[in-house]
Amino acid sequence: MSAQGFSFTSDRLREIAADVLDFAKKGGATACETDVSEGFGHSATVRKGEVETVEYNRDKGVGVTVYVGQQRGHASTSDFSREALEATVKAAISIARFTAPDPCAGLAEPELMARDLPDLDLYHPWRLSVDESIELARRCEDAGYAVSPQITNSEGASVSTQESHFVSANSHGFMGGYATSRHGLSCSLIAGEGDGMQREYWYDSRRDAADLIAAEEVGRRAAERALARVGARQIGTCEVPVLFEAPLAVTLLGNFVHAVSGGALYRKSSFLLDSLGRPVFSPIVNISERPHLAKAFGASPFDSDGVATRDREVVVDGVLQGYFLSAYSARKLGMQTTGNAGGSHTLIVRPGDEDFDALVKRMDRGLVVTELLGHGVNYVTGDYSRGAAGFWVENGRIVHPVEEITIAGNLRDMFRNIVAIGNDALPRGAKLCGSVLIEKMKVAGN
């Protein structure tokens, strides 16, 4: 890893982590884990051709978690001096001595620690000056305006670049870390006039800037999506098939992950309690976790506990094969960690053979959802109710845009009633899922 751009080398981060562990041992902690990180980047936003914002960030920090028996304490600092590190460790130990013992507290088992740390190609610096960022944002916005004179306003086009690196270590002898990058382009445009104005956006985000779609393409897509929304109206209340466009289908995947993650399960606040080995999706649904996928968001050779990650099948033919557990939540449930401390890793929903247009044709009559509003998800019951906008479909064709509606159902039923998954997944996040067609949902309109 090149240290260009960073204030500290990876070797220096390792030295700091080793010092923290040493201070914790000398201070009487029975176990310790620490994360040392540094990151920097900038973003530039242009609106109507003028520079609106330029933001810089440069951050660093050390987090320390200590265990005194089964008592846990945590403290953090942004000061990398030995004096500050020692004081932070002492603070964590002091906090631990005043907390109640927790029989599930502690590091993950030593034999689960990651030893082989493959290079997952996650670091691709983009040496982009602020002036170059501004010019790229202008090109993006200009391309959107050029699509049609009906593009009447802009909420701006932005370019961002971020780099970071970290080291995690614990008193089991584990120490590992790596650098990552994340770069993005986005554009939000407004079409129409007066009460008929509609806003839409598009964005792309990648580890490697060379993989980003062209700035002009981002602007064009934002404009085309805004234009397609002009003339939107309500529809009557009905119960019809609903097609979640790919950017929104990943939110359904997020709902699923939340419901089968350790915290929700041991607190008994999930509608998918005791679902292991049972059908939770339609038989066409298969979900894989691929933490070692090169360049992917969500890729990592180890989790936040230092536990080695591995490829696995989370859902096979609709049947749940595994939860998302950290060492702590696994102990609470009497199970073993799945290497998911800190969350899920790269998740891939196996695509079907049809693209978005083919799914619209298959649906015949129903609703395409392209925007969701609000947070109406009850994870205890699975009840789902969210404001939405999109397009109405008749005879397998989009006939007009739709707004000011609510879609409702229950996630348990929605998952079981998935009838098709598109092959149009977007590789711009840690969850890859094509458009999802659900057999029917309630749509509340006028």
C-alpha cells in the first residue's frame, strides 16, 4: 500500500495498535481490542454552473475496548501521542470496572481469528484536484441540461473522493488492516414548471474511479428520469403486482438482513425469529455472501471482531441457511459467530434471465416503484407501509408516472411472493440485487 496522501503509514498504525494492547495489559485488562484509522477526501458540488460547496475532510482516531473479566469498557481518542493513548486505555479500564459483568462479553475465540489476509484490491487512489472535481461536476450537470429544455432547474451535481486505511488488533495476537477508497458522481435535476415540477437523480459509486460511468452519462440519466416523472398523478386504491426498481430492491435486502441479524434476534424484535432452515423467501430466491470479492463494497477478509470471513450461501431456494452474527450476539443466542460483527459483507441475489423491460412486460398491469418515502417498517411484525412514487403499467407497458401513493404489505408475505428477479443489479453498493417483482401489494391512492 502506498502511503501517499496519508499522514501515517500502515506500519505506524500497527505500532499504535501494539502500544494500546501493551498499555491495556499493563493496566490490568484481561483482554483488549483496538481499531486505529485515518481517512481523508473532498467533495465538490456545482449548481447551475456555479460552485456551491467544496468540502474537505481529514480524520483519524483510535477506539479501545477492554475487558476486565466479563466487564467491558470503551474509550476513544483522536490524539495519537503515547500519553493520550495511555490515558484512553486507562479511561476504558476505569469504565469497565464500573459496568456489570456480562457473561457473553469478550473477544471471539482465538481459533476463529483471521490469519490469511488476501489483498482484495480495495484501494484505488484518485488524485483529483478540487478544480478538476468542479469541472467534472459541471460536465455532469451540463449534460443533464442538454437533454431537454424541460430541465428547468438543478439541485446540483457532485463529485466526491475518499481514501482511508485502518488497523485492527486484539490480545489474541490478531492484527490486520488495509486501505480502501470510494469515489462517486451524482446529479439531481428538476423538470417541468410550477406545480408540475419533478425532481430525480442518478449516481454512481466505485472503489476505482476508472470504473465509474461517465459524468455525462450520470447527468443524462438524472435528466431522463426527471422528465419521465413530469405529469405524475395519483391512482385509485388497488391491489396489484409491484415491481421494485433495482436501486430500491436493495432496500428489501436490507430489511431482510436487519431481521436476521443477531441484535434483532436476541432481543426478540424480529418477525423472522426461529427461521433458520425454514422458507422465508419464494423458492426462486438465492442469496450469497461473498466477502472476498475483489473491488467490492462490503468486501473484507475479517469482521470487526477479527474473525475470518468466508463465502457462504445465506438463502438457498428460499430457505434461510444462516443468520448474521457477531461473537457477542452468537453467544446470546447459543450459537457461533458467522463473521458478521459490523454487519453483512458483499451480498449477491442471484439474478433471473429478464431485464427491467421484460419484468414490466411480465407484470402486465401494476405499479413500478422508483422512489420510497418514510420509514414505515415494523421489524417486530413485518408490517410494511411506505410512501412511494413510480409508474403505472398497463398491457405490459409504462403508461404514466404516479405520485402521492402508499404501498403496504407484510415483509413475510412480500418475500414469499417474489415472482421474478431482474438481471439489472447496479454494482455501486455492498448489496447487489436486480429489480424485484412481487405478486401483489396494496396500493393506497385517491
